[in-house]
Amino acid sequence: MTNVLVSVKIFPTDITIDLNQLKQQIEKSMPKEASVRKFAEEPIAFGLSALIAHILIPEDKSGELEKLENTIRKIEGVNSIDIFMVQRW
């Protein structure tokens, strides 16, 4: 089965958000077909960092990317997200 690697930049609501806690919340809330491959942090400005999540989803299931986006947007502490790369894995 082929997977798709989705790279998502997740912007927290403010600088007081604990990114380690946010990582745990993201991992716990993943749809059953999705899994987090790795996380990275990217400094934005004035102490604010974005969280980069690299997530594997199955290629053959329709609607998985939209489900993933909606799941991450609903997490407390997430201001916005930006999907910046999608590639076959």
C-alpha cells in the first residue's frame, strides 16, 4: 500500500503554548489511518515558533487529507495550519 507524506505547518495561538503538549495532542487525535512520522519546530518571530508535523496517510482512501486538516484545526491551542508539501511515500 502506498502512503502520502503530508507536511503541515501548525501555528499556535500564542507564545505561551507548550509545543511538546501540542505534539502529544496531535498524536492522540490522529485519525486511525494516519500516523505522525516526525515533528520539527520553526522559529517565526518574537518568540513564536510553528510546529512542523510530517504525517503519513494512506493514498488509496479519499477524504483523508481533509479529515486530517479538520482534526488538527480543532485542537485547542492551534491558531491556523498550512499544508506546504504532499508527496508519495
